[in-house]
Amino acid sequence: MNSPTPEAIALNAAIDEQLLKTVGVARQDATSTDLMKAVAQVAREQLSERWVQTQGADRDNKARRVYYLSMEFLIGRTLSNALGALRLTDAAMQGMTDHAHTLEEIVDQEPDAALGNGGLGRLAACFLDSMANLGLPSFGYGIRYEYGMFKQKIVGGAQTELPDPWLADGTPWEFPRADISFPVRFGGWVEHIGDRAVWRHAGEVVAKAYDMVVPGYGTKKVSTLRLWKAVAPADLDLQAFNTGDYGRAAQVKNEFENISWVLYPNDSTPAGRELRLRQEYFFVAASVRDILLRHMVEHGTLDNLHDFVAMHLNDTHPAIAVAELMHVLCDEHSMPWAKAWEICQKTFSYTNHTLMPEALETWPVGLMQHVLPRHLEIILRINAEFLALAAKHRPGDNGFLARLSLIDESGERRVRMANLSVVGSHMINGVSALHSDLLVKTLFADFASLWPERFTNMTNGITPRRWLSQANPGLATLLDKNIGPDWRNHLDQLKQVEAKQDDAAFRAEFMTIKHANKRRLAALIEKTTGIKVSPDSLFDVQIKRIHEYKRQLLNVLHVIWRYQAILASPDAQWVPRVTIFAGKAASSYMSAKSIIHLIHDVGNVINNDPRIGDKLKLVFIPNYGVSVAEVIMPGADLSEQISTAGTEASGTGNMKLALNGALTIGTDDGANIEIRENVGDDNIFIFGLRTPEVQAMKQGGYQPMRLYENNPGLKAVLDAIAGGQFSPNEPGRYRGLVDALLWGGDHYMLLADYASYIETQTRVDALYAQPEAWARKAIINMANMGSFSSDRTIAQYAKEIWNIPVAP
Ligand code: 26V
């Protein structure tokens, strides 16, 4: 055994000290959780130093900063990431051996910070990582949810939801800022005194700041994630306390504090609930006040706010910030409306993350009046002035004005948050080339006709530190050996290994690493589901939120087709395959939950059919989240990205999987298109209708029943589901799912893409049967992912939207 390095000796001494001083246990009694806490404390102290330095420097330089406002930050675990940034990973590995543990085991003790639903929240976390890495003066602002994304437990094949009290044992990573808090007001009415508006609010809650430090990898700079917790005002209902009515006092307190209790776990339909609107305003109001205070301290005036402050709206969730900034500038700082409006538009920018009409936020005017009466007034004034301007462009076109209006007047009057975001911003972007193009052609076509120069594209990206360096240490080491370690900060350098596809020894090493990652994934599958799978099979992976548009059901149809085909030709040379699903369904989204149930029912039949053996397995890994993803991504051979063309704004799992050497089977959708452009047509499996064909077929009268009648294979698959073959105890269980395809119009056109999908899957088999050819393509995929680093994305935002210099 190697003798410990000086770094490991120093680290171990520091860990022992923390075990004693902060955790309160003796070295020999420390459990793995104790060790996790002690190592985290050591890292925390070192990060804290970097933090103080960064903030001091940014203050002294009067830096222009970006403030990323987001309801969600899906950060996952912090320990490995922090050790990597501090270059302490090797020392910690050695140190833990001395403590008779492995670093992996220690790291596993940390709960995920699951403060997000899916892609939008994880993107915000990758972005913060890149902002720190690029040394961008930056803050993320969000909510310190007491309960994050629910935990998914599968009971009898069905999803159940359990709470996620991730803060129950505290977290070593937050810094409570006792001195930073702001009152946030709600309700009441507005008085107009002369030309001044005074908001006589009815209630107030206090927002308290909790910071998390976001370390950079390539620099000693850090970024800050500031999360707000709601607490009742100190003087709250003292009377109830004084009279000893503690029950009543606690109830009143809870009514205030519930604002930051729980993340809304629904990314398919807007919550539409008063508490959600309160959450949105709560964190926006506190953040805007914090930002303006910092600006005033540094500059002493708000006249130049837009010169030093860029505020970014991560989807429409923080859009009320537009009205809040107007409220503060005009009502509290007596700035003239026109001047405030100019500053406002120069300060904000907005990213749209979905075209799905059901996910677009609107708030009933009556509710807005009740919760934020002054903000409603402001929105109505913005709207009146905006519509007057728009009317000059197309006089007499009332349809145009009705579509542009911030108020939807078609039924119960509602405030359209997307329209407010567009009108209040100087730049608006989509998240992939296709999505940004569709935005200006569909959802925002009218706005784009007014302001074409405001619309742009910023294709998403992912942080290579977490998604390759940390998640796939085997592959990271291989890359270090071949091209040195700098790819972590300059992912373009991966291009240098493309030529290695011709090197048989490199290919062998690459595939040996993949195999080890598959064994690790197989172990996770066995641990969480009890199902044994062979790592020699093709690992076919679809991991993401469960949504009809993402078409997990199409994948299941393929699995059933394969099952039937194997039974029909048991002696054919089947490429053994394990189809792996993971993902959560919104608790109220019945068809998504039904798809999860179907996956389990079909898996039960196939996995226990002795005629099938290792030729086919179907598994569902429960409780998908960042940490589970870090194990699945490196072990995948095939990445399923099969949304109906035109529906997936970008996708980022597609990037993570390709970066880890999986080949993509996907539609011409979202960032799949740009992945194809980078890896080349021969190294990706694209199938199905393209967006214009989807649109044309919808208009031309799509007839799914025809496809069913004319394709015997498809018919057999759907009949098996509808006939109860997989749910013998309840034969009608999936009638609804099948009826929606055959009689309900098959909204996401699964049947239209079915034949193309099956045919493409057989091409996948053929390639997998040639391991050397497969290895070459896997290497080519990884080597061409350079432009999908979130460093590239953030550098582009900084240059083209936020106007903040980044060192090249
Ligand atoms: C909507 C709502 C409605 C109210 C309740 C809470 C909630 C939470 C999230 C959402 C919208 C989710 C939109 C979203 O996650 N879009 C995804 O964004 C990814 C990053 O840009 C992108 O890769 C995915 O394609 C896109 O679906």
C-alpha cells in the first residue's frame, strides 16, 4: 500500500479535528454519516475563504453582476463537487481508507438537495456551476424549500409519493445570514395620493437569507446561491402567545411560514393556486430588494441600475419581478414611470423552457387583485401603454392586440405571465435551435413581428465537472491519460480523442470502463428492484420526468413487440437487451402514473418468463434524481430521446448520456438535432416524423386507427395491453391508455412513429452485434460533445444577453 501523501495527512488531521469539534464523536466511533459531516466541514471552511475573497473583489471592482432568478435549483449532492473544486478528491480517498471507509460510501450519506422538478431546475444548477467556473460575478436566487421534490416509492407497481425532509438533519452547506432579511407584503388595497400610489398591504412575512457557496473548478472564484426562507414577523400575534393560546399562535405562524415549505412537484400543469403565486412573489420581492440594496451601497443611485445589474427570468415563474421593480422604483423611489420602464426593460431578460400550452402560467385577475393589488395596477398600465404602441404597427387589427395583451380576455380574465416576461425584457431566448425557431413562429410570433431583434437562441448545456469528471471517474481518468486534465474547463478538447477510435487499445480500455459502469448500474438495479440483469446486455435507457409527450409509452410498445418477437422466433440471434426506465410522474397526472404502472406490469411478465431469460429485461429504477442519474448516465449504451418532434424544448439528459458514450436513438427534436449535427448522421439513430410533418399530418386528419389496422405487429402489441395480458387481475387497467391512442386521436402520434421506431431499433441491434463498430461510434459521440458544456452556454449568455465580460 502507498504511504499517504502530505495532502492526505493534512486532510485527515483536519477531519479528525472536525469530528471532535463540530460532529462531537471520537475518531474510532465515527459512523459514515459522521465522517461525511466532518469532511463537509473541512471543505466548507476552505470554500468560505474563497467566498469572502470573491465577494470582496466583486465589491471593490463595482462589478456588473448577473442575478439568475429561479423557482428551482436541482443541485443534488455537494460533497464530491466541493472536493473536486478544492482538488481534494485524491486526498479524501486516501483519508477515508485510513478511516476504514471508501469515499463513495461517505459521499452516499449526503441527501440530495432536490429543489427542483426536472430539466429546468437541473439546468439552473449546471448554470451556477459554470458561472462560478467562468468567474462571472453572479448570484442565483430561489426558495429554501423545507421539503424538496417528493420521494417516489413503488408499491405494487404504482407510484406513491413520500415527503422529502432533506433539511431534517441540517445541511453542512448552508450559511444562514441572520443579518439579511426583508419584509414581503401581501394583500390590502392601493391609495392614490396625487400621482403617488401607496400600497396599504394587509399582511407581511419576513424573508431570511440562507446562502450556499457554489465553487468554481477552473478558478478560485465562487458563485452564491441565496435561498429565502419565510418566517412570521417577530411581533406576530403576541397576544395569542401571551394569553397562552399556543395552538392558535402556532397556527397563525404556520400560515406565514408555509410559503417556503414545499416545492410544487408538478411540471405539466401550472399550479394555479394562491400559495404558488405567493411563493413566486415572495422570493422575487426579497431578491429584488437585496439586489437594489447592494446596488445602492456600491453606486448610491438607482439611475444606473441597468449598467450594473442583469436579472434573468428562468421561465415565467419569477415574472412578477417586472412589476415589483416598477413598484419599487416608482412608488418607493419616486422615479418617473417612463424612466423606470426603460431601466426595467434593460435589466431583465427571459428564457422560455416549454411550448406546451398547458404549462404556460396565467393567473386569474381576481386572484392577482387579492394577493398583489398594486402589482395588478402596474401590469394593467404596462399593458395599456404597450397595446397603444402595438396598435400603431397594425391599426385596426384587434386579433393582433388580443393575442399580444398581457390579459387573456377570452374567459375568466387572466394575466399571461409569458407576455409580461416578453414585454419587460430586452432579450428573450429559447433553449435549442429548433425551440427558439418555433418560439418566434408560434407562441411569440406576434411579439417577434414587433421586436425581431429581441429574440435569440441559447442552446442548453451541462456541466462536465458533475456529469463526467465526478459521475464517471473511470472515463475521466482515461481522458486525463490521453489529453491531460484541462477538458474539465475546456470541453472542446474532447475532440482530440476522436482519432483514438482507430486505436484498438484505446477502444478496449474505453469499453472496459463502460462495462465496469454497467456492473455498477446493474448493482443499483438489483439493490433497488431485486432484478438481476447481465451487464453483457445492451443497456437501453430512458430517464426523465414521465410525460405523454416524452413518449415512454412508445418505448414500452417496442419492448412488448420484442417480447412477442422473441417468443415467435426463440432461436434467432437476439441481442440481449435491458430496457431501463426511471422518472417521476406529477402526483395528479393520471396517465403518466398509469404508464409507470404499465412498465411494472409488463416487466413482471417478461422478467419472469423462463422462455426469455437474458434476452430481454425491463426495469424501472425508483426515485430518479440527480444522484441516481450520476450512476445511470455512465452505464448506458443507448439513450432514448423519443419525444414527438416539436415538443421537447431541448433536453439535457440527451447531452449527459452522449457525453458518457451512449448512442442516441431519437426524434428530430430539441437539442437532438444539434447533437446529430455534431456527431454526424452515421453516429446517431434518428427516426420518425419531423416537426413540419407532424404539423401537416395533424392538419390533414391523422387516423391512428388506420395504422393499427394495417400493422399486424402493432395490433398484436396494443391488443395484448388492452386485453389485459399484463394485468390479468384487472384486465381493463390499461384500456384508457390504449383508447387514447386508437380513439382519442393519439395526441403525441405514437402510432405514426411506431414503424420507424421499431425498424430503427433493429438497426441498433445490428450495430451492437459488432462491438468494435459500436465502440467507435460511442467514442465519436463523446468526443463531439464539447459544445454542450454549460460553460459554452453561459459564456454566450454573458456575451450576448447579460453584457458581462468573461475571460476567454
Ligand atoms: C412548470 C410548472 C408549472 C407550475 C408548477 C411548477 C412548475 C414547474 C416547472 C414548470 C415548467 C417546466 C418546464 C421545463 O422543465 N422545461 C424543460 O426545460 C429544460 C431546460 O431548458 C429542457 O431541456 C426541457 O426540454 C424542457 O422540457
